[in-house]
Amino acid sequence: MSATGAASVPPYPRVSSCRHCRLAVLRDNDGNWIHASLSYACRDRWGGVAGTTAEPAPPNPVLSTASTRRPVPRSWSP
């Protein structure tokens, strides 16, 4: 994978679930996505080959709790 190609790819975790079949996917030695079962093609739950190939599901956005917190109003009672 070239340096320019790596910069344009969103930061996926090392192992992710496939967006099509939900099986675990990871990168092979050439930088292509492959299922953990070493199959590039997705398979249905019975083991039949589907018409899609391994592709990671988009990563979930991580929300920072510090930026979404609101200050708690203080009580004015004595």
C-alpha cells in the first residue's frame, strides 16, 4: 500500500467486522481486506459464496464525554 493510499483510507481497527456478512476481516500482506477464514468472498450462514467481498464496516465515531458534558448547576440553597 502506498503512502498516499494509506492517507486516504479512514482509520480502521486492525480487525473489524465485514459490512456485508459481519464476519471478522483484516488486511492481508498486500493491504487488501480478507476474512479471518482466509476467504476474500463473503459467505452466507450456510457457507455459500455471496456476491460481495470482504469490506470493513465503517468505524463508530467515538464521542468525547468532555465535549458533550454540560456543567451541573449548583444548588443555591444554604
